[in-house]
Amino acid sequence: MKLAVLNPGGNDPEQNFPDHAGTPSENEHAPVNFHGYAACTAGSFHRKDQRVPQETKAVLVLIRRDLKAVRQAIIELRSLGKTVAVAFKEAGAFQVAELLRKPAQLALAQEICARAQGALAATEDLVPLLGALGARTVEFLPTPYPVEDPRWDFDRPWEERSGMLLGTREFNTPSRNHLAALLALRPLAEAMHEPVTVFNVDGWRGRRMLQALKYPEGLLRVVEGLRPYPAYLRILSRHKLVFQLDASGVPGQVAGDALLARTPCIGGNGTTERLVFPDLCGWGRSHEQLFDLAARLLEHPHDAGEVIQRALDAAKDRISFEKTAGRLEKFFSRIHR
């Protein structure tokens, strides 16, 4: 089964995945997040329903801000005999709450779920919500990562790694706890003599905020602006660990990125964090416990290899391309009947 993922009126260009994950490219969207659902089936990603291939019968429509466009796309696809499921594009708990905060938006979301034949939940927390919105069949299916594809193995030796990477980037999203993580990492960086790397995507405002943190000279490494995904993974793989205090309840790309770079990920309550880094994630742990975990990994580098091996074993069973493709095929076969 080849799956088409449709983001009605979205910004991401049309993309085909004939070779599943393919070779890492700096010019195309990586096969992660909802693109991963398409890539694991050698399917395609679209922003117009008219572009969905005639021969592709299974379509996942992403519920996004323009709910009327989502509803119309489902109507058109169902009229063509497609098997249609839906999923929230922005799947964090706060993001979904924001989308449904007005009565008219809630009513449209209920109609969308009723018109579709099923729904996929990228986080376990969304399963009961999608059911309450009227979805006939709901399945929890984490977004996949090509962990079994050697082309997406960005590992590098421990002796080539140094410091900690802050996994989040946004000062202005309170649930990310980006500023809190930077403040909390400073004493750890000083005590362990391990620098902290942070991405600044906020221009001069971000630089002013970072300067106000008053990190000792040499202990804060700032990367200005965004990088293409493969370049970002190469930067990530130069670090001993990734740290975050994200409490957004998101699918968990920070942990997924860390997994491809074979780097331990500490903190965060996202789905990938819970599934592949259960001993390091922020689910049920205090900030102090997370700092202790980071210090322990820095002090005992031989533990990092064991952490990554356990994470890869869990990932191959729960979020690999092969396993996800099989589960998608079974799900769409079930809702088609």
C-alpha cells in the first residue's frame, strides 16, 4: 500500500518518496513527522487533493487551521472512492486546544472526523479526543523514523563529541521551557566544563536574550538561523547529549532527531521521548532528576552507548519505517471495510 498524505492548502511542496526514506537531501523535506507516514510506504505528500495519484487509494488528510479546506478535501476524496483518515497536523496538546478554542472551529472538527473513515493519533493523548470528536476508528500510531536505513545513520565516535545541545529553539512558546532549560544548564556546563549549543532563530532579539543569560565565556555556542535537516543532524551528532524541558505533549521530533544522530536525549514529554528514551525522558520526572541524569551521562560516557542501543531496539519495534508501514496497511484495510 502506498499512502498519500494531504495537507490542504499547506506550505510544504508536493513530494514523492519512491525510495522510502531516500538519500539525505538539503533541498527536500526530510522523511520525518507526517512526511514519514508517506515515506515509509513509498507514497507521496501533497497540498492539493487534485494532485493525489489516481492509483493511490489510501489518503491521510491533515487537520490544520483552514478547517473548511480540510472538510472540502475529504468530500472530494470520498467522492472518488478513496479511503480517508484524518490526523491533527499540529499534534501537541496546546496546539490542538488552540485550534478548537472557538465553537465554529469545534463544530467543523466534529464534522471532519465524522466524514472521515478513521483517524490516526500521533500522540497517545489524542486517542480519546479524536474519538470524542466523532472519529469512527482511532489508532495511536507514532510518527516514524528511518532508524533501520544506514543512509540515515549520523553516528560519530564519542571522542569527536563535546558539550550539550539544547533541543528546543523557541523562546516565545511557554510550554517549550526553552529559557528555563538554558538557565538550568548553565551551572551544569560550568561544573562539567561542557559547553551548551543553542540555535538562535529569533535574530537580534534572540541574541539579546542569550547575552542576558551571562554564560561564562566559551560555554555557550550559538548557531545562527536554521540549517537544512542533514546539516542539523551532523551538528547534533557532534554533541554528547541533547537536553530539553519541553512539556508540550508533541509527537517528539527532538528525540527522533537525536535517535538518527545516535545521541542520548534527556527530557521532554513527547511521544518519541517516552517510547525510545523512557529512562531519560521528562515524563514523570522533575527538572532536578533530569539534571542528575545529564551529569551522570557526562561523567560516565560508556553508558551512552548502552542508552543508544536500547533506544534503537525500542525504535525498530515501535517507530521504524518497516513496522509503521505494516501498521498503516492494516489500519487502512480495516477502515476501508
